[in-house]
Amino acid sequence: MIRKTRLCALLLLAATCFAATVRAQQVERPAVEGPSSFAVITDSLTYVNCRQQIALYKQTVESEGLPVFVAYAQWQSPDEVRALLKRLHDEEALEGCVLIGDVPIAMITRAQHLTSAFKMDERKFPLSECSVPSDRFYDDFDLKFTPRDEPSEGLMHFYAMAPDSPQYISCDIYSARIKPQAGNGDPYAQIARYLEKAVREHRSGNEFDTFVSYTGHGSYSNSLTAWRSEQQITREQFGDRFSRRNTAKYLRYSMDPYMKYDLIRELRRKDLDFMVFHEHGDYYRQYVSGDPVTDETDAHIEQMETRLRSLYRRNPESARKTAAAWGLDSTWYADAETPAAIEKDSLLDLRLGIINEEIDDIRPNARMVVFDACFNGDFRNGDYIAGKYIFSEGDCCVVWANSVNVLQDKSAFDLLGLLARGIRIGVWAKHINILESHISGDPTLAFRSPDAERLDINRNVLRKEPEYWLAQLDSDIPDMRSLALIRLYEENYPETPKVLLDQFLNSPYAVVRHTAFRLAESLDGPEFKTILMASVRDEFEFLRRIGVTRMGRVGDDDFIPLLVDTYIDDHNSARVVFQTVQSLKCFDRDKVKAAIEKRFENADFYNAENYRKALLAALDTQTVKGMPKDLADIADREDPKWRKFYISYLKNRPLNQFADEFARILCDETEAEDLRVCMAEALAWFDLSVNRGVIIEACERLLEKGGMSEELTREVTRARTRLTSEK
């Protein structure tokens, strides 16, 4: 009995010691030296079960000259991981990390302005839904976060961006995740197989020389001028890489009724290096196509029947109303709930997209995939599209995707050309990250390039001497010129605004002009106005599109005639015209109407009067109680139900012309507390507005006076910080 008791005690002590060991951070140092370093961050159980593969991966990366730390623990919070990464960055020149296995996920609130499009009511929905899963928590050390009171949910830990945090992203390191999929069996076996695949790819010496781009229904492909621009861009970025061989493909949803099968065939190609999807998405699905494009009457009828049946299953009354509006009776959807119809419609729907369950069978071979789509990289879920791709049996090793919804009118081509020049994928991503963008897979991978030795990008990108980067402005590689502009901006080179203006006005490369545009926007000096006014005449459709969009956000009256001209002169560029109309709504209506009438006063081009009427009709010219309708929607206290909704919509369309009235509502103590909070949140989006001084003054007056609730104080502080901070 004594012996048994002693044995039990010893076993308990051993278990206790092991538990203490796995909770404590263990850090293995690199076996080589270098100008920078890299970290593998994993949990203790993953380390124990995948130790051999982690060691092989470490050895492989170090053989390429990049020292690797390996750290493991039973992590209790993201703060522990962040503190370690910052220490390694400060003391060991850490350039990036990969988070493998059960590493905590930071769920960020109060930072929607750092996303491209995500705007979800954080008071109405559960935090697990309305927060942004973001590893910017780990790779941007200047951002400040405060823990939320809500308890963690599995790996998810909830934070709010602090009101006094920097209000822009500037990553100190790059990061990536290797998170096993719930539906793919043993997680440690998944990780082991993936690391073995990554090692094989490191050793393959694969060159970037095959490329496929696909643009799905409802994306910018609906405008052919926008779709065509991508081909212009990639020709610039990749030079003669594809000039003599048909190894770059540009596919569009309209090329076949069911493009899914063409895409699967491309993904399975053993020689495919890179594939980008411009499409709609969710964590479980790629929305490849909409209704098949057809000019057959029978096919049109079938589509109408399918749509009505689907609508009936969701809302029978809506189906009846829609059918009646089309002049149809109930026979068009009467069989909606029969097993045969449900099966038929389900199979049709499956032909229009790729879902999680299919990816294992597809076995994607594209070494790197970019999802320019919503939610495909949403790693808060057990299974998600990006994770399925890298854990498949195919050769896919890296995916770049978004954890929440994403704006269509953003670039998906920044610095892509450097991937063909030997840059590490993480180094590339570090310079273009937004809150929702993430790498799934190995960020240290790089394609072999004949330019690699000459450029030595991965080492030279660490250089801080302005002279070096100024010299790169004459590089024969357009994206090296863009990288030079980024590095000059990051190092606060005093002449950066002048350099950006010169490059925008004089560079022959659209990619360089775009980089100059977005950096000038961040600086928001007088040079940006000049760039904006020139952008609407640029040959590159995307620059014209974002140019007119930003004009609306700025609200300078000098832009009004240019916007009217753009509506006329660029009328066949559908997305440019749409954004032009939206921007004109952000100016004083009388001034816009006057500019329209002046422009058309002696217009002699064909159909001029119809253009004039269409443009006036697109503007909101209604008045309610003597106010423009869109102001009345916000100012009228007799309609409280919708006021907060209209205020929130200012985040999408800042109505600069009413800034004085919005500031008055913010300061009005007779207004409801929750409405003033909502207004403070919305006014933080006026960061480019010519009238932001009015809002800043109102915020400072309120903060000086005090007496506000904690929540209102926090949001007013946040608005002031964002409107006054240097980017």
C-alpha cells in the first residue's frame, strides 16, 4: 500500500511538472546567424506531436540564410504571444513568424475603419460574429488594444482597439497561420504533412512562370474596362515573363455557363504557380458564377423557375409578389418544396461554386492562391476555404485571403511582380496588409528567380538608407520602384511628398502611379489634391475609379466640374460612373446642379440632353421640411427608428456638405446618448474631408468640457485621434 501511494505521488508530481513545463514558454534558438530572424510559434501539444517536422522545417529555412526561433507553450492569451514576438523583434531583429496549431486568435472590435469594408453593429450582434479575426494584433506592435470583458470562446479572445491607438496599420513583422481543419482528421497529422509539403516546395526551386486570374460574376468583371486593366497591370509587373508563351490566363465568368469545371482543371495543373480569384465568398464557399449566361429562351425560363422556387423556400410571400410583378402565376414555383425540385436546384447551385467539402478531391496544385473575396480566410471557423486549400493533398502551400468581407474597389495587385523576383511571401504581404488580410501557410516561401541574386530583395528590404531607395526609382522592375516609394514613406524621408507627386505625374507604369496615389492619400498633403485631379484622366481604369471615390470623401468643391466631366467622358466605364455619381452626392446640391447646367449649357455632343437628365436624376434633389432629404433623414427627430441607420451609413458615404450639422448633433446634450455615440463613430470616417476641422473642433470642445459617459468619451476620443493622427 505504501509503495502504491508513493508511486501515485510520484506520478502526480511528474504530471504536475509536465503541466507546468507545457504552460511555460520554451524557446529554441537558431542554429545560424543572419541580419534578421524568423519565429515558429506553436502550442506544446503540437510541438510534441510534430517535433520532427518542425525541426526539419527549421533546418530548411535556416539553410536559406534565415535564422529560426521555435517557441511553444500552452498559450493562455494573445498577449503572451505578442509580448514574445515584440521581444524577439526588439532583441533579435525578427522579420516574421508563423503561428502553428492552437495559437490564440485576437478578435478585434472598434477598428472597422482599418478594414476595407467590414461594418457590423458591435452592440447588436454577438462578439464572435461582429469582431474581426486579425493577426495584426501580432505583427503591428504600435497598435493598442484593451481586453473586452467577455470571456474567451475556444481560441478566440476579444479586444477593442484603444481610443488613443494609432489609427492606421504599419506592420513591424509579417505573420501567417497554419491552422488544421476540423474535418480533415488528426490535427497533428495534418500539420506534419503540411510541413513536409512546405519543405518539398522550398527544395523544388520552382520558378514563377505560370499564372491564372479568374474574375467571377458580380465583381469588377461586370465592367469590361475594369477587367481589361488587370491584363495591363500584370504585363507591367511580370515584364516578358509571359510574352512568348501562353502561360498567363485571364478567365471570366461569362466564358462558360459553368466556369467551375474550367477552374478545377486549372487548379489541378501540376505546373501552376499562382492563381487569383476575384469573386464573392464565404468561409465555406467560393461563389464562382451567378446565373449562367445564356441567350436561349428555354434556359431563361428555367432560371426564372429556379429563382422563384429558391425565393419561395425562404419567403413564400416574396415569391408570390415577385411572380406577380413578372406577370407569372403560382405554377412557376408550385413544386418548390418537392424532393425532386430541391435536389435539382441544389445540384444546379453546386455547379456555381466550390465548397469546403470538394477541395480535398480537387487537390489544388497552384503553389500560391490569392482570394480577392470575402470570408474565404475566416480562420475563426473549424473549416474554411483557405485552410482547406493548404491542407489538401495537392501542392498548394500558401493562400492569401480575408477573414471578413472585403471591398471590391481595392487593389489586389500591389507588388505582385516581386513574387516572381524572389521575395519571400511574408515580406511581400507585410507591405500591403489590411486588418482582414492573412497568409495561410508558410510565409518564408519564395519562388526561384534569375533576378534573386542581383536584387537580394529579402535582405535589401531591411535597408533604411534613403539613397538606396531613391536609386531604385530608376529600376527596370516597376514593383521595385513601388517598393522604393513604400520604404521612403516608411522611413519618413522628408522629400517623400514631392517624390510621390513626381512619380504619379511622370511614371510610365500604372502600378507605380497607384502606389504613389495610395501613399499620398495617407500623407494627405497638398500633393494629394493635385494627384486626385490628375487621376480622373489616367489610362488605368482603377486609378480613375478610386480617384473619383476619394474626391467624394474629400469634398473639395474644385472637384465638382471634374466629376461632371468624368460622368460624360468615361461613361462606358460602368464602375467609374457609379462611383462618380456616389461622390457627387457628397457635395452641396446647388453647386453640383449649377456645375451640371454650366457643363451642358452649350453641349453639342450626341444625346447630351439625355446625359444631363440622367445625371440630375441620379442625384438626391428631394427636400423634406426645407432640408435635403439625406440630411433630414439624420436631423429629423420625428423618425428615430431610422436615424441611427442613416448616421451609420455616413461611414460609407461621408456627406461633407453637412459636417456643421453633424457636429451640432454630436454636441447636442438633448440628443439621445446612443445616437451621439453613433454619430461620433461615423464622423471618424471623415478623415479625408476638407471639413474635418469642424468635427475635430467639436470633439476637442466636448473633451475639454467633460461630463460625458464613458462610452461617448471613448468614441469622441477615438474620432479625434483618427482625424488628427499622422499616418
